[in-house]
Amino acid sequence: GRAEPVHAWRLLGPQLVAEAPTGRPLVGRETELRRLGDALARLESGQGQVVLLVGEAGLGKSRLLEELEGRADGRVTWVEGQCRSFGARSPFAPFVEILRTWLEAGGGSELAVRTRLRARMGPEGASHLPELARLLGIRLDPEGDGDLGDLPPGEVAARLRTAYVQWLRQVADDRPLAVVIDDVSWADDSTAELAAEVMALTDHAPVGLILALRPDPATRGWSLRTKALSEFSHRLTAIDLEPLPQDATEELLESLFPGDGLDPGTRRTLAEVSEGNPLYLEELVARLQETGALTADHQAWTLTVPRNVLPPALEGLLVARIDFLAPEVRGVAQAAAVLGREFSRPVLDEVVGDGQMADTALDALVRGGVIAERGRFPHQSYRFRHGLVQEAVLGTLTDARRAELHLAAARALETADTDEPDGGSILEELAHHYARANDLDKALVYLERGADRAAQLGAADEAGRLWLRALRAANKLGDEAAAERIRARIGDAPGPG
């Protein structure tokens, strides 16, 4: 599949690899940390806050959130959700993730989730149980979930948002609450609308809404930024992350090396090539150490390759680092990347088919800074350290191998215990994987089910988009009966509101 000739190299022998740098020092962000700390202090005193953390990939948004979460420990209640980029996003997905985590429901059965919901909400939250149960994809009792089924979709969505905001207010009555949504650039309409209502809640309760996003004006996340700037300037802390300045880049660079650091020429070269992007710099250093291009000479690290052979872009650099992994480790990383930015160990084991090999590979990937462990209960889960790392791993797959892994992922998810008993966002994942596996028949099934699920939640726009995707799949398959059925659903679907 190569368009140009590829150089071949003869293996001469093994080469020792220097250890990749460990730890991620935070440098050059003192001003941003001070402003975030001030916002946290105001929240702790009972003042609602809105925080915008805007920056390109790799500049340290997630790293700053980690630091802020550490400072918030014991001072405020910290809850966090993430918007997803794959396929058609599930309505309200990051907020459902927050609710499920707060309930400590994990992948429990419908009965277990229902029991925890009733217990944790208590008498004061009983009136909102039907709406929160609908968000979680469960029924409060076999007879149904109140009168939600008789309402137009717009009213259902409004009641879900109202119930969720009231639940957050209830949580904040005990202690100030920080609601963190990462990757808001991927937010769907339902998520953005609920985030806007949470933003309004900051005027009436000790709630802090913290949004991390990329500077992309075409996204719903950017519309939330506009709303915050225009309507909530009295509570707003807006931080636009820029590349690190030269002195901070060199400080970060020196912290990655033992001894006396780098010689001045090498330091300048690496600082220039990284262009102030911390992730870029860390990956560049790790790659050069792994390949032996950086060697210890007279107690200083010296760059021993010409500058013009350095990877010209972060994507190429990350792919080069993935290619450097042992074959079995790279294979597990590829399977994990197909599953998504975050993935569970049980599902990965099903895709890989060798739990012992996965053990060894995951340990190597964690030590190498490619992934990080998220938790062990109710099951072990991991997360790629950065979305660009996951994308780079995907870039090392051939089309045929990627399709095989997507098919294995879909089959694994179909048999796994999911976080949402009636399917929920798992429907979009399954449609995504089957479509990428070129099994449009199965993708069509899950697109229709996902559209029905979105309609039940009152998310008319998301349901409409899913039905349109299902219609395209049906047309591609030449399934006129399915196409006619879907056209009828689109025609019958009420608009938003």
C-alpha cells in the first residue's frame, strides 16, 4: 500500500534502550494554576464558578485538571465526565457518566443500579427518580417510569435537564461541587443544552462548571464558551493555553534528564522542534532516548543525529514511538485504540484473546506513558494518556486489520456486562464498530436502536441524525424495506421542543 519506495534495513544486533522519562512535571503554568486556584477558593467559599480551559491538543489541559483535582481533594466534591468523539454521541453522555460514577454503580445489574439510585437520592430526591432512571437506562419498576412516556420529546428532554440540575443542587448542599467536562469540543446538542443549564445553576448554588475544550468555533463546545463570556463574566475564569515560552520549555526539558542536563545546542534544537508543546517535547525526548539518539557524554546529554531527521509533526513522532514497541505490546495497544480513548480490561481481553499477553503488554504501556490506569472497580479500566496517542496507534493499522479488530470489539461488547443495562451509549459504540468492520447489516440494527433510545430521552436532534445515518446504511445495503421503515420514523418524529 506504499506509494513510494521504502528503505530496508539489515538487522545487526540488539541495542540497549535508555529508560523513558517518568513523571510529568508541570512547568510554565504558574499563572494558570494561580487563577485556577483562585477560582477553586471562591467555589469553596460558596460562590458558583464557571471555568473555561481552552487549548490545542498537547498543551496541558488534562494535566492542569489533574493538578486542580489534587488541590480540590477534601475541599470540594469533584465529579468528571468526558465527551466522546466516535460515531453519533450518546445524548447527555458525560453527565450520565458523572451520575453513574457518583452512584458507584459501575457495571452492575439493573436491580443494583436501581437500588443504589433510590438509596443515594434519599427522600429529598425522590421526585426526580423517574428522570434520573431514564438517563441511566433503567426502570424504577416493571410498570414503567412515570408519565415520561406520554410526553413529547422536547418536554422529556426538558424534564431530564431539570431533574439533573436539581440533583446537582442537592449534592452541592452538602459541600461545594465541581462539575468537570473534558473534551467539550465533542459535545452533542443534548449535552451542550444541559451544560448551559448547569452554567445557570452557578448563580444560585455553590457549583463550579469546568469545561476543557479545543479552540474550534464550529463545535457546540465553542457556543458554550460564547455563552460563558457573554452571560457569566461575573463568575468566569477563562484560560487560553498558549505554547510554553522558551525558558519554560528548557526547564521542562532539563527536568526530563538526570545529571547536568543537556548541552546548550541540543537544548535549543529540542525546544525549537517541540514549539512549546509539552506533549510533543515529552514524546520527542522519549523517542530519542529509546533509539539511542541521545547518549550520555561527559555527564551531558548530546543529540547525535542531525536536526533535519527529526520527525516534522507530532503525529509522525507518535507513530514512530508506537512502531518502536515490541510486536506483542503494539498489537495490544492497537486493539485498545480501536476500543476507544478509554477501555475496559475485560473487553480488551476478549478482543486480544490472550489475558496473559495483555497483562505484560498493559504493564509495558503504563510504564511507557502510553496509557494510564483509571481504576479497578467494578472492573479494571485504562485510558490513553492523550487522544493524539490513541490516534497515532490507530494510524499504524492496515485497513484490513483495523476492520478485523472493530469486528472483534463489536462482538466483545455484545457479550460484555455494560455500564448501561438497556444499552445506552453502547448502542452507538456497537454501530460504530460494525460500520468500521464493514458489517452494515449489524450497524443498521444498532443505529435504529440508538435512534429509538435518543427519542426516548427527548433528544430529537440526535435521534434524527441517527435515523439519517441508518437511512444511508439501508440505502447502501439496498434494503428498501428498511429504508421505507426509517423514512416513516423520520417523518413521524417530532421536532425539538
